Amino acid sequence: MVKAMQGKSPADRYSVMTSVKHFAAYGAVEGGKEYNTVDMSSQRLFNDYMPPYKAGLDAGSGAVMVALNSLNGTPATSDSWLLKDVLRDEWGFKGITVSDHGAIKELIKHGTAADPEDAVRVALKAGVDMSMADEYYSKYLPGLIKSGKVTMAELDDATRHVLNVKYDMGLFNDPYSHLGPKESDPVDTNAESRLHRKEAREVARESVVLLKNRLETLPLKKSGTIAVVGPLADSQRDVMGSWSAAGVANQSVTVLAGIQNAVGDGAKILYAKGANITNDKDIVDFLNLYEEAVKIDPRSPQAMIDEAVQAAKQADVVVAVVGESQGMAHEASSRTNITIPQSQRDLITALKATGKPLVLVLMNGRPLALVKEDQQADAILETWFAGTEGGNAIADVLFGDYNPSGKLPISFPRSVGQIPVYYSHLNTGRPYNPESQTNTPHVILTKRMARSIRLVTV
């Protein structure tokens, strides 16, 4: 990815400089809570978490964004061991380090800086070359230099790293070179939503994972009557996912539109929303804090389900597009459970009761616990957030025009109680043995036994 984005040189007109982020162990926060602390052994840190960062830098990435979290008690933004001893001295990194959004001023809340000026001192001395999204460096560095709390040598090091990156990108020769040739003016900041549609479709369908296909439910036929239901079936915004840069929602293809495009006049399509993303008002208010990202149907949940059931009864097969809205899988959107929201689970149960073949198309940005859904659905497609051509790509898979070849890059637990779930567990002295409960760290209870026991110690 680094080589593809940077090309032969980050100075090339159609290249960009990549940044490895968030350094380090940002994905290992306690309890899965965004921005939380990270506490782990050196063995796990360097064996499991550091190699991907190192690989990106070895491939030529020119920048590192520092993580917001603390690592073993020290905020990464003030961690000279991480940013100097490891990154610079051990790994030989020559590029630029930049703070995450507002991370320098957050050192005050971490308790490692007394005030904004002190936060700048701590961050620069730790090895943060550039401050993102605030004016703290320009505001406080002159005074810190004058007082001697920051040396000119330290400032020179940070400045040198910034200037080297600009030189590598060719910005001293032509600061406007990355805007494209003059004949392309005016600059089209949303071009990626209209150009390269073929590539967007190809990438999207390559990412689709077939989780289940009972009795050859898939591929679907491009004939008969198909009911397309679910709160995500006709959402242009959600199919793009979160952090979708300059993507334009009204240029994206929904699953409903993709199915309609695929069948043309050959099949009858019935659509019903069936449920809102969630019936929890507090969650809706959070998702709509800055914009109306989630549109709520004012009808009662039962009225929406009834409409979907009527559509299902008239259809030969039901395609239910369910999961998370893009905001539910966004930054700072940690969840205490990883099931599909109850409003949608109720819809799935009602659709199952019709007896019609049921295909679940999942949209989500994290693993989901799908025990009940696995029992109810005849086929399940994991489509993540498939992008502007997502609807067409998903339809390609549904109707057999493309063979789903994606593989899960993450494990899907049956419940949050199983977490952490990962493939590289170390062997224990008493590994789990499904054939015997003797000398194992687990007690296996039947559902009947579990209902009668409140607490089990092992």
C-alpha cells in the first residue's frame, strides 16, 4: 500500500506521502474503549503490535502519526522512549512525526504537562515534530526557546525533519505540483467519487466474505420477486462508511440500487425499510450530533416490521441489509455489546417466520456476534462498508456474477465474553480439551445447568 500510494517517489505528481498511524498500540486499548490506556508486556508489544508499523516504515512511509493513548503509563505524545529510542535510534526513521488532533494540549489532562506551554515543551522534547490542528507550537515555542526550556538544537531537529519531508515531496520545486496539470483546472476535490468507478467496484467485491450459504441459496436468480429490506438497504451515506474523506454520498450506489441495476426488468423488486438502525434515542442523538447522519422513520417499530413482512410474503427470496450505521463504527463509537441492534434483530426474526429464503447482507465496521442470526439466515454476506460502488459490487456477488473470495481478517466471537479472540494464543499448561473437562481452565455447562447456576469459580 505504501509503495502504491507513494509511487516511485512522493514527489511525483500523482503520488502522496503516506503516514503510519497511530503509533503505538492504538488498537489495544483497555476494554476496547477509544482513547483508553494501553498496558502490555514488551514481548507482546514487539512481537504482535510493532511489526506492522515497522513494515510500513521499511516500505518507505515518510511520516508517523503519534497515538492519543498512553502506553504502559506514558502518553505516546510525551514518550521519548517510543519516539526517539525506538523510532529514531533503533529503527532509523528519518521522516516526520506529527501529533494526533489536539493531542499536545491533551497532555494536560493526562497529567504530564502543567499548562499549554509546558505541553509544547514536553511534546517537542519527546520527539513530536509537528502539532496537528492547533497553534501551540507557533504560540509557545518562541518563549520556550528564549527561556532555555527548549534548546535550539531540539527545535532544529524538528524543523529539519519537516523540511526534509517537504524536499522529498518536491514542494520546494513546485508547491502546486500535486494539484495536477494546469489543463485539469479547476481542481476537482470530489473526483474520486466519479472517477475510477470500475476500480472501486472491483475492490469492493473482492472484499465481500461469504459467511454462510445453506442449500445453495446463493446465487440468486435475476427473475421472480425479490424483497429488499432493512435500514441500510437504501442508505447512500452508510455504504461509504466512516472517514470516507471527500466521498460524496449522492454519488454512491446503495444495495437496493445495485440489485435493481443487476436485474433490470427481469425481476420485481419490493422494498421496505423494516426497522430503524436502532430504537435507542440516546444512540440516535449521538449519531446525529453534528448532522442528520441517521434518518429515523417516525412510524412505530411494529408498523415498519409489518410492511417488511408483507413484502417478504410476496417474494421468492428476502435480502435483508442490516448491521451498523457508519457512525456506529466511527471513531469514539465504542460499544458495550457487538450484536446487531435489537430493532433489526426483531425484523430478522419476523422475516424468518415468513418461511421465505433469507439472505443477510451485513454492513459493519467491527466483528459482530451473530449466533442467533446464523441460526435464522439461509445465507450471510459480510460486506463491511463497501464504498461508492458498494451496491453494484454486492449485487455482483448476490447474483453470481462474481465469486465471493474475501476472507475474514479478524475473528468473530460468539459473545463479548469470549474476547479477546485471536489465533496466536500461547500454549498453556492446561489447554482446553473438548473431549475432557478434567484439568482444563474451563467448565463446560449445558444451557440447562447454566440457568440454575449463578456463579462458577474455576
